[in-house]
Amino acid sequence: MVHSSATVSHRFPSLMDTIGNTPLVIAKHLTAHLAHITLLLKLEFFSPGGSVKDRMVKFIIDDAEKRGLLKPGGTIVENTSGNTGAAVAMIAATRGYRAILTMPDKVSKEKQKALKAFGAEIVVCPTSATPDSPEHYVNMAKRLAKEIPNSFRVDQYDNLLNPEAHYLSTGPEIWEQSFGAVDYFVASASTGGTVSGVSRYLKERKPSVQVVMPDPVGSIYYEYFHKGTIPHDAACTYLLEGIGEDHLAKAINFKLIDNVVQVSDENAFKMTRRLAKEEGILAGGSSGANVWAALQLAESLKTPATIVAMIPDTGLKYLSKFFDDSWLASHNLTL
Ligand SMILES: Cc1ncc(COP(=O)(O)O)c(C=O)c1O
């Protein structure tokens, strides 16, 4: 039977409908020596913007539209390490908004170019700018949002809709896809929206779930979690992108995190490359950090356990970085 466009057009999903509902897959090769461990990976690069940030940004923009905070023809401004920016730029493109994205200069060229491809404007700020400097990428976004009329800032660090988005989508997906078998959840943090939102949901369903957060050496979270203090000399000069922080975000809730472990660039990048070569999963550096921490945990466990680790984005965003041997050599890294 032949249908007319008018009768079938409502049956097709829009790009926005493809956000979330990402697969949870088993990683068998990396855990071949650990028969009692089931390691499951949540593949967020299946989302159209290529990362875990799509669902959070869509949730916040939908809410801003509903509440009249973002009006037709308006401008979306946000500070980003590239993935939130890609989600903002993608959604702005589909809905006719202008997008202005500020980021530290360590953000990969692939990510910067992707934002421009979506039609967004980017403002690149020095990674070395301290959190109180006007040059810091977060302060730059705040200033632009104040100055530009009819603009809306997503405010991913302090907007509590960020963890809420993960509480309502990522958490339930992991719970259902793991058939409630999840015992441990591993996710590194920048805003902490993912780890806090997912943890809240999983612990409500199964209070015994333990949440482990890897943190790059040089970020403030490790010391804050273990000692309650913020190191004054946190330079955040590590090479990993999108995780760790130089300031405390409101989106992160440490009461929902059971342990924070430190991860080096080297260990994270090594594991990211193993993920590609041994599991066929081309992912970003934070995925390597998560899987490294998940394997450390797995090796310490004596009884059967199911560990779920986040794979926040795709390795296609970093081909010129830790997948490139000359880049590694230029940073004195041999993996
Ligand atoms: C690659 C990558 N991994 C992990 C995260 C951490 O996510 P969250 O901000 O929800 O803590 C981010 C955030 O920017 C990211 O870009």
C-alpha cells in the first residue's frame, strides 16, 4: 500500500527523539581474567551530539522554553568543555536560536570545529585562567549572557535541572537495562550532574549500590571528598578533557558518592586505547578514566558483582590527541 506524506509524516521520529535511550553493553575482553565480574558500559556516544550532555541540555532548554526564559530568536550562551556546547549548538540549529559557547583552549580542535559546523560562535579562553579571572571561560559566559539581550545561559554547573535530567533518564535506563543487577556505578565528573543524578536514582531503587568517581590528578574533587578542603594550588593542567574541576559546582552532590579515586592522564589514555583495540569501543578520555577505575575496583572484589561504567563521549572527538602517537610524544607520554 502506498501512503501520502501527509498520512505518514507523524510516524517518523525527529532528531530530538533520538536523544537518550543509549545502549548498555557488556565488556567481556577487559574482564576475561575476572570471571565473577560483569562490566557493563553505557554508550552515550550513540546520542546525536555524540555525548552524555545531549539529554541534560535538551531537558534544560525545553524547560526554559516552557517557562518563557528562552524566547524565539533568542541566544543560548554556555561555558563548555565541548560536549555541552555540541548539544547546545545542535539544538540551537534545529530550533533557530543563536548559540555562543565559551571554552578553555585545551578543548580539542575536533570539538571546536564541530560547534562551528553547527553554526555556533565560539569564544576560546586560556585554560590557565583562575576561577576568579574575567578570562575564565565560565566568567566569560556569565558576562556575555548579561550583556546580550534575549539570551539564556544553560548554567550546567549550578543548574539543578542538570542532575535532575540524569535522575529522570540516565538512571532509570541503567536500572532497567541492567535488570536491577547493578552493584557499582562508576562515573567521573565535571559538573557532577551525571554521577549525582544517576546515583540518586539507583540508590533509591537499591540502597546497596556503591558509586565510585574517578578524578584526574590536579582536580579539586579528590581532596574535597576526602578532606573537605579545596586545594589552593589546583592548576587543572591535566590533559583529560571534560572531567575534574577547579571550582565546586552546585550540581554535584558528594553525599551520593561513596568513593573518589585519582586517575592519571596516562592510565586514562592507556585504557581508552585498550577500549578501542580490545572491545571495539572508540571513546573519549573520560571513558578510559571510568573503565580504568572500574577495573581497579573489579580486581579488588572477591564476590560476584555487576559494575556499570559511563562512556560519556566518542573517541572521534580526540583523534588528534591521545589516539595520535606524535601528540602523546609531545606531552612526554608513552602508552
Ligand atoms: C567527556 C566528558 N566526560 C564526562 C563528563 C562529566 O559529566 P558531568 O558534567 O555530568 O559530570 C563531561 C562533562 O563535560 C565530559 O565532557
